[in-house]
Amino acid sequence: MNSFRSFLYKFARILGDVNAVKKGRVGKRVGRRVAGRATGKTMRKLFK
């Protein structure tokens, strides 16, 4: 069941990427993804 869920999440992310390319908002999407990863790393360090 977990593998199916992870597949769906990956598929949704790919669809979002395709949609961003179509609408010309790739930079925004990349920026948000980078910011999200940085926030996640910071939170992990704080709550270890």
C-alpha cells in the first residue's frame, strides 16, 4: 500500500511540474521546492 501511495505522490509532483512548464511558472515552483527542503532540514535539526 505504501508503494502505491508513494507512486501517487510522485505522479502528482510530475503533473505539477508539467503544469508549471505549461504556464511558465517553473522558477516559482523550483524556489518553493528549495525553500521547503531548507525548512525541513532546519526543522529536523531543531527537533532532533
